Amino acid sequence: MSTPRPTPPRVPAAERGATRIADRVVAKIAARAALEALTRPAPDAAAPHATVTVHHDIARVRVVLELPYPSDLAAQCAAVRRSVARRVEEYAEMAVPEVDVDIEHLHPARPAAGRDRRVR
């Protein structure tokens, strides 16, 4: 008859290891949040792109956007900042002290079909 194996001692979850979320995953969360925050994206604009630097549980985010013009650029950037910070804090449980927004390209609004803007 074999002797029963002793049960290993229970180790608290906090002492077993750590979960690390890759920078590129946080960047994808930020880019998606930026896209969802844009109320009226330009039809031919590229999707937002984000780069992230993570140090411990603090993420610094840079988002690159293409926006329609004319529009309220400041309001759109503010909405992107709020959305990105909230989503990264919620999904990745990281503090986001800053979100830098760069507008890489402005897409001019096209005149409505049937309207000729040329002066005769």
C-alpha cells in the first residue's frame, strides 16, 4: 500500500505570481477607445493608432488621429483623452496620468452632392 502524498501548503494568490499586460495590448485598447470616442470620423481617415509606455501599473499613451475639417478639434481630442484613460484604467487596471493626442492629418469636408462651389 502506498503512503498518501502530503497536501502542499496553500499559497495566497498575491504571492503566486503576477499578471503582466503587454504594451501592445494596452495600445490596442487605447486605439479602440479612441475610435469609439470620435463622434464623426472622416470617411477616408485611417483608424487611430496608439503607442504606450508602461512602467509598473502606469501607462503613458500617445494616440495619433486623422480628423475631419472643419470640426471642433479640441472637443474631439478631449473626448478621446477621456475615453482612452477610462478604458485603459478599466480594462488593464493601470493608471493613465497622460494621454497625448496628435492630429496627423485633417480631411477636408466634401461639398454635398449636386452643389457646385465654383464661382462663375
